[in-house]
Amino acid sequence: VTQGPPALGLVEDPADGDARDRALLAAHVAGDPDAFGTLVGHHRDRLWAVALRTLGEREEAADALQDALLSAYRAAGSYRGDARVTTWLHRVVVNACLDRVRRRQARPTVPMPEQGGSAEPVDKHDALGARETALEIEAALAELPMEQRCAIMLVDVHGMSVEDVASVLGVPAGTVKSRCSRGRARLALSLGHLRNRPEIPPVPPAPGKAQSQGGGA
Amino acid sequence: MTDAAPTHLDLDQLADALAGEPHEHLAGCASCTSRLGELQAAEAGVVAALRALPDPPVPAELADRLSAAFAAGSPLAAARSSVTALPAQAPRRRFLPAAAAAVLLVSGAGLGYALVTGSTSGDDIAASGDSAAGLAAGRGLVQNASGADYADPASVSAALPAVLAGTARAAESMDSTAMRAQPESEDQADSSAELPAPAAAAVPEDPLARLRDPAGLQDCLTAVLPPEEPDLRPRALDYATYQGQPALAVVLPDPEPGKLSVFVVGPDCAAADAKVLSFLRVDAP
């Protein structure tokens, strides 16, 4: 199983854990039974947040995350070191989630889990009850079209670079920027950061909420 | 939705302008320019609020499932599950006990990637229970034998064009080397003492012979192909190796354009247990 040598030139900042992640991944590929679990442990919360915010429904997000991580577990040998490990993991998880969204769309007979609609994405047990604003923001985020939500989640919520997100989503960086900007504008409106002047037409709500195509060149 | 002022930029257009897309209208419209400034200011607040969002903690059940899956040892062990165990279009899966998780996880993982297909490929393929057999045996799928090792991405990439073209034939070398390479652990040696001695075997038994037979192949593909995707057919079959062991690679369409999904299964692949050795997604040549 090949895993080329770590691309040292691409490891920007040791403090962000990428060197550690690469070592863990290499150890996993070499047969260390604990390495992958340790690696996932470092990113689990963040990846869970990605799945939950992308899919908006806990059980499906859990299924998607475990599917994705097991796929990564087995595909670790194909990791080529040209992206940071965390970017690679994000890509696997986001793709698993988007696959599910596409399947939902392809199968109208399958009940569509209620996507936005409420503050559902945030569990009431998440000790966020006091964080009214966080709930509001999560709810507003859940109302965004899927593409915009994904871009904003990765760039703004998780602080990934536009370039990394472009790599994760498989779209040009300009598309990521556009999706982020459009999504932020909608959030600004829905969260009351922006007065809704009558003479400026707001963007009509995307049909089907999260499954719309809205946003992005 | 609204026809209030069609000449002004709508919110998306303003957002695009903010993202750097030039817009002629802005130069001559004080209202929109002002609006753009407001949006810019508001955006900063939105970004700050988003950045402050806490990550929701992983549910304990999910953490347990993941731990169990990764602690289960090799993915091969975890993969010894029937893909068909996954309920088709099921009632939503609930959180499972950890013990069951590892089993279902793997089948789910494969399906999640491999078994979504375009919905229009079933032109002349019967959506019957034996469609897998029809696809595999009767639909002209070539039984490639590329000799590739599907644990080696480079080997797979090199072999894939010929495999897809149905022209990958290295059967002779594959059969013999695969047999010789087959290691037997001590505790298995007794029960497999009947295996032909490599040196003496003029015609070594083909470990994949069962999967070359239409009935055996059907049995295996039943496990690999999802019952709810009757239209899905393999793009190619490759009687190859995985980590030096004989294995069948089933190349499937992938939901992502330009990709292919590959299930690598062992010689014992059967309806009750696909014996998935590996699952990979590769770039289509």
C-alpha cells in the first residue's frame, strides 16, 4: 500500500496538527490498529458538526459520518499527501453527506427528513439551551440552500480557507466565495443584521429549502 | 416574487458584488451602492457570529459506534458482513448497539459510495430479482484478469483502462502466482492440506473459479449490488488480487462524475457474505 512520503513542503503549520495527523495516517496504513481511531479522535467533533449541519438530521448525519470514516479508514492508503489530512477527512465526510442529499433528491418516495424548519440541528441536550443566539444562527443556517450552507459552514464556522473548501467541495474558489457571500447576505437578512428595504427585492426563498441549487456560479 | 424595483440589484447580486464580481449597475445607482455598504457592514457581524458558533458535541452513541468500529481490528474483519444486511430503503436506521454497528457500518460505507447510480441506466435491464446475474453473466461483461493488485493504487490505475475496455488478460500469471502467494496460517494448514502443492500443480486450482461461474458470480453480486438499485450494473469485473491474494474487483459507477467505485471481494464472496476486502473510489481513466 503506497502512501508517498509526507509532502513536507506542504505542511504549513505544525501547530495545526497536520504533521501529527500524517504520522497517524501513515501508522494506520502500516497496520497500527489504534492509529486511525486516534486520528479520528482529534477531528471527530468538527466532522460531526460538518455532517450534522450539512444534513440537518441527527440519525442521518450519524450514519453519514460513520460511513465516511469507515471509507476513509479503508481508503487511507490512497491518501497522497497533497492536502492536509483534515482537509481530506472533510472531503470524505462532505461527499458522503452530499451523496445522501442527492439520493434524497433522486428518490422522492423516500420521506425527506425535515431539513430546516426549526432549530432541530442543534440538539436540546447540547447544553446550548442558554445560547439563544447560537440556536437562532443554527436555525438560519439550516434554512440556507445546501451549497451555501456547506460553503459557509466550512469557511466561516470552521475557519477553513477558501482554497481548502474549494478542494473539499470540488468547485472553483470563486464559486466558494460566491456561495459564502450569498449565504451571508441571506443570513444577514434572516438574523436581522440587515434592514429589509422594500425597494430591494430579497432573494425569494429557495424552493425545497436545503435541496435547492441556489448560490454559486 | 417581487417586482418592486427590477432595475435594482437583488440580494444575490449585491452579494456577488461583495464577493468581487463587478456589476455595471452599481456605478450609476446610489441606492444600490448604499445598500452594498450596508450589506458589507452586516456581513462582518454575520461572520463574527458564525465564527463563534460552538461545535455540537458528538453524541455518545455515535462515539461508541465509531470506537467500536475502529477498535474491531482490521477493516477486513469488520467487512465480513453481508452487504445485503442493509435494509433496502429502510425505515430509518436507529442507533445500533455497538456490537452490531461494526457490521452494518461497513455495508453502509460501501453502499454510501458505490451504489448510487444514475437513474436512467436501466434501458433494457430487467429489474428482476436475478438482474445481477443477468448483468454479470449474460450482459457481456468480460471477465478481465489484469493481474493488478487492488491494494496498490498505482497498480489499479495502470490496469483500469484495459479492465474497462474488457481487454485485461493476464490470467495465466495471475492464477499461478495467486495460488503460490496464498499463505496459510498454522491453524489453517491442517484443514487446507488438500491444496495442491504449488510446485507439483501443473494446473493449479483457480481460487476464483467459483466466481467465474455464472451461478457463483450471481451469488456474489447479489451481495455486492443493492437490492434497491436493480438498474445498477458493474462496469467491469477483474479477477485480480488484493494484497497478493486472489480477489474479484467489481467496478461500479460512482455518483461523482469522473469516478468509479470498486468493490474488492474475496473468493468466498456469496449472497450471505460479500467478503468485502476493500472498497475504493478511483478516478475513471
